[in-house]
Amino acid sequence: MAARHLPTAGEGGGLMEKTNAMRLLDSRKIPYITHTFSPDIHSALEVAQVLGVPAPQVYKTLVVIAEPAGKPKGKPLLVIIPGDRELDLKLLAQEVGEKKLRMATHDEAEGLTGLQVGGISALALLNRGFAIYLDKSALDWEQIIVSAGRRGVNLQLGVQGLVRVTKAKVIEATRSGL
């Protein structure tokens, strides 16, 4: 299925049912472009290929759990990183002041967020107690593409708007060249 590029919010809406992330951006008057594609696509790399954009411009949201002494502590972290990079858990732990972090399993990620893997979005999870972090590589872009909270729907928006609305802390969570 080819990607469909829908107008920026407010440019003739009504083309598809809005996600909570879209409603949030609309309420904060943050412009975005909606991209839709097959919900069978779950990876940021595949999204980049379908949309015809550079892979480093498509960001994925990962669910990470802090485990002091082997026991889960509080809400997990949401870490937004480029689709072509791997999360560096040791680096992330240093950046956020935790001793031990681990990736949530597929089932844990879906259970903790209420969203499907491939559709997890910090924009859809605001005010739910998650600490949100954005890899500093995002600052290399004027706009990045992130999930809209549903598989098959992504949003392209300005990095500063994303940081402002999510209150994400910009940190180093990946190392280039991985």
C-alpha cells in the first residue's frame, strides 16, 4: 500500500479519524502533516522506505524500564530515537541517573502503554506519568516523523513543537554509527 500524505491539520480535515495525538497538537496549535500507510508496517525503517524519507528522520518510541535491585520502579521511560539507530541502555542510564535499565518486552510495552507496538507515541501518552526523552540527534532536523498513536499513522512535526508539547528531555540515548 502506498503512503498517503494528508494535509496539515486545518487544511481540509475530515479525511480520516483523528488520533488523540492529532487532537492534542490541534489544541496546542502545533502544525503537523499526517502520513498513513499499511498498519502491517511496524518498523521505523520500513516507514521511512514507504514515505520516501531518510531513515534518520523517522523516530521510534521505545519503552524502557528502570529496575533497581531487579524490581520494576515506577512508570517506564519513553525514549524517542531515530529509526536507524539502536538505543544504548548504558548511555541512557547515565543520562537519566539510573543504575539499571532494560527494554520492555513486546507484551510489557503494550500492557504499560495501552498502545500496539508500532503505534506507541509519547504524544498519545501525555499526563500518564511517563518520563519522556528525545535523542539529541533530533536537533539535526527541523521536522521529524513520529507515531500518531496508531499503527499505520505517523505525524511529521517540528522538533521544537514536539519537545514543547511532550516536555521531553533532550539527551544522548544513541551513539551514531551503530
